[in-house]
Amino acid sequence: MAYNEKVADRIREILAERKLKKVSEKNMFGGVAFMVNDKMCVGVIGDDMMARIDPEIYELALEKKGIRAMDFTGKPMKGYIYVDKTGMSKKAQLEFWIDLALEFNKIAKAAKKKGAKKGAKKKA
């Protein structure tokens, strides 16, 4: 599945405006994920934006127009939402969701690296 490059470009523009130090892109879920400080923050899947937000506000977010649970695996993932075009048609709307994801990114835990064993020490 291809992802919407226009949505990705809009996200790139906003992330650049935020002058973040460590942003990278990673192909994932058939789309693109924007990693901030090595943690998944936002992304584009199809025509929708995916955002990783604080699980404490997840239920409230689902009540907003254009927002639905991220159920990529068939099971909703608490703290991950999809934002469709009605939830991000204006720049201010898109900025709102990106800023929520960036705020949570500050306290979010990074995913464990594959192959890393608990308690294992790196060789010098």
C-alpha cells in the first residue's frame, strides 16, 4: 500500500518548523513513520496520519472528529490513533495532533531493539 506523500510533506514541514534535533524517517506498516529521538511519533499510512499520543488522553481523542483507534493488527492499540482527512484538513488541526504526539514523545519509552538481550553488555 502506498502512502499519501502530500500528507507526509505536510508533516515534514511542521516537524521542520519545530526545529527538532533528532528526526528520522522509517518505512513501516506500508507507510512512513517519523521517529523523534529514536521513538515512533507520527506517520502516514494510506491517506491517514498515525499519531502516538499519551494513553491517558486516548479515549478523549477518539471522541474528536476524524479520529479513530489504530487497529493495524486487528486490535486497537491504546495510545495510537489514526487521523483522517477531516481531522487534519487545516494546518492548525494537523499541528494539534503532531504537537500532542511530540509532547508524549518526551516521556514515551523507545521500543526495544531486536536482538538486544536484557542485561547484556556491549562489547568495547
